[in-house]
Amino acid sequence: MKRIALLGATGSIGASTIEVVCSYPEEFKIVSFSFYRNLEKGKQLIKRLLPQFVAVATEKEALALSKEFPNVQFGFGLSGLVTAATMSEVTMVLTAVSGSIGLVPTLEAIKAHKEIALANKETLVMGGDLVMQAAKEHKVRILPVDSEHSAIFQCLQGNPRENVSELLITASGGSFRDYSRAELKNVGVKEALCHPNWSMGKKITIDSATMMNKGLEVIEAHWLFQMEYDKIKVILHKESLIHSMIVFKDGAYLAQLGASDMREPIQYALTYPKRVEIKQATPFDLTTIEALHFEKMSFERFPLLKVAFEAGRAGGTLPSVMNAANEVAVEAFLNQKIRYLSIEKYVQEAMMKHQNHPIPSLETLLEVDRQTRVMVNEWIKKGLF
Ligand code: NDP
Ligand code: MG
């Protein structure tokens, strides 16, 4: 039996993971999980999943909950997440928190020899080098949950890496894929949250519209598959049916197709290397699909994708600056404090002001993350853009 720590149980990936886990009670058990702001849902999950340990946001909440649920242990903050991820009972950690908070618990879990199923792409964007080194050193497997990376991972099975010449990541184009740059000037939060193909958390839905999500995924792919940036390509594919592809050096393409349903890559990560019958599949019928479309990606239309390639290539602390600035700007957009197109301006400004540290320690990465947040928040308060 796999005994799972689910970081971010109250989120979109958290909910899909719980569905998969609960379909196979004899295979999986969630022994610990975390939630943050959603106390109501968190309490429901405690009653439903009967975990041993739960990580919450604050000490006050942890104290109150331990009175309400005396059979459960509670922790809080970052140390709570680390405990949830490293407890001796846990064999696999599924990191589904959103944002840079995922890095430290994932690294600690690797050091504690837990298998990792990784949804939180920010972990590799910030600390790809440290995380992959730690995984190698501790002989820990990192299984991708992100659908594109799961697709590539599935295509790579049985295919030696040296035969692969390119990774081709598909992008739906997000909520505003049919808008021109001029039309983006006055778009609002509600429209931005209407993703055409996937139902996801708010932050990643905005990132999909700005194409920052694809940028983060390019960096994630670089680290997961040890592929040079020149050999990672992004193309627009509005049906999101092909989740991604690999190209072989002899010119053959291998693609993975399926429904836009995160339960599928989550299940693959949980059952890997086995394939197990899916219990709650979304209907998928190729005969109802009239055509598949592919388009060249435009860096002019989606400048944040170009920015992400630059950050990835530069390495060091720059991807962390990009990520932190983006997290703060997206939050501000969601709270209607800045306009949609200002997101990219804040990200670019933060990166321009940054003096890159080429080989940062974890402490440096976390400090850069903190400083960037403070700086971008100040700029937003002043209304820089
Ligand atoms: P959601 O916003 O739906 O959920 C985020 C989860 O993280 C919630 O459980 C939330 O708790 C928790 N959380 C947020 N901030 C903190 C914090 N500071 N400390 C501790 N916990 C926190 O996000 P998604 O499920 O959509 O995405 C999660 C991760 O997976 C992201 O990194 C995303 O990029 C990645 N991903 C998501 C996909 C998707 O389809 N949704 C696809 C591929 C990757 P609470 O709700 O209680 O506040
Ligand atoms: Mg994805």
C-alpha cells in the first residue's frame, strides 16, 4: 500500500487526487495532508480521510483543531508541511500546494527518501538544480503530475533518452487565446478565469492565459527530463487533446492523447510503473473530434513565454525572481489591484532589476523569493504600472 502525504488537499489537484485515492482504498491511503485558508473543506476532509497528521496555516488554528479532533495531530506553517511530508508512515508525497511554498517540503521529503509525485511546478522552477541533485543523491523518483510532463514521461517509457531530439509541449492558449494584444488592455478577472479546456485553481488559470504557465512548464521539463532549452518547443494546440509529444532523432513523433482530466496523470503517477483500470474516466471519443489544430507560438503575443525561456537559460536565482514576481502580480490581478497586462510588466521589471546569483543555495533562493515579493508588493502599492 502507498501511504500518501497530500500537500494542498483543498485545491483542484488535491480534490482530483482524493478521488483517485478513494477509488482504490486497498492500494492507497492518505496519512497526512495540508490545507491553508479553506477551513471548512479542511474539516470535511479530516472527517472523510481520517488522517494521522494535518498541516494548517496557523498555530491558533492547529490548537483549536486538535481540541475538535483529538485523534489527529496538527502542525502549522512551513514546519507543518515538512512534518506532513516527512513522517515515517509516509511513502509518497504528492505536492499540490500552489506557489513557491512547495519547494522546502518537497526537498525535505526527498531527503527523507519519500517518492515524489509533483504537481507543484514552482518547486522545479525555483530549485530545479537542488531538487534534481537531491533526488539523485537519495535515489528518489520524481513522478510528474502536470499533464504535459506526464505525457512526455509516458512517451519516454522504454525509449532511451539519447534517441530523443526534442520535447514538444502543447499549449491550449488559455482564456484569451483569440484576443489580440490590443484587446487584452481591459480584460477582467472573470473572463480570465474561464479556461476553455481545463478546470484548475485560479493562479494557474491566469498563468495559462498569460502563457507563464507554459513558461514554468518549459523550465519544469528542462529539469525533469534534463533537456537543453533549445530542444524544448512549445506549440499552440487549442483542443488540448495531445498533452505533449517527443520527437526522435530519426524524425518520428510520439504523442500522448487523452481527455482533459487531471485524474489520469495523477493516477499514472500514483500507480507507476503499473497501469491500472481507471474508475472515473471522462468520456473520450476520438470520432467526435473533427480536427486537431496546431499553430506556431508567438513570443510577441505571449511575451512571458519568452521571458521564461530567458530565465530558464540564465538559471541561478532568476527563475525564482520571475516566479515570485508573477505570483505577487497574479494575486494582485485577482484582487483587482492591477490590470491584466501589468502582470507581465511587473515580472519583467523585477527580472531586470535583479543581479543573478548563478549557483544559489536554498537559503539564497528563499531570500530572493522573499525580497522579490516585498519589492513587487511595494511597486503595486505605489501603482508603478
Ligand atoms: P489551487 O489553488 O486549487 O490549490 C492550491 C492548494 O494549495 C490549496 O490546497 C491551498 O489551500 C494550498 N495553498 C495555497 N497557498 C498555500 C500556502 N501559502 N501554504 C500552504 N498551502 C497553500 O491550485 P491547483 O490545485 O490548481 O494547483 C496546485 C499546484 O499544481 C500548482 O503548483 C499548479 O501549478 C499545479 N498544477 C495544477 C494543475 C491543475 O489542473 N489544477 C495542472 C498541473 C499543475 P487552501 O485552498 O486551503 O487555501
Ligand atoms: Mg500543465
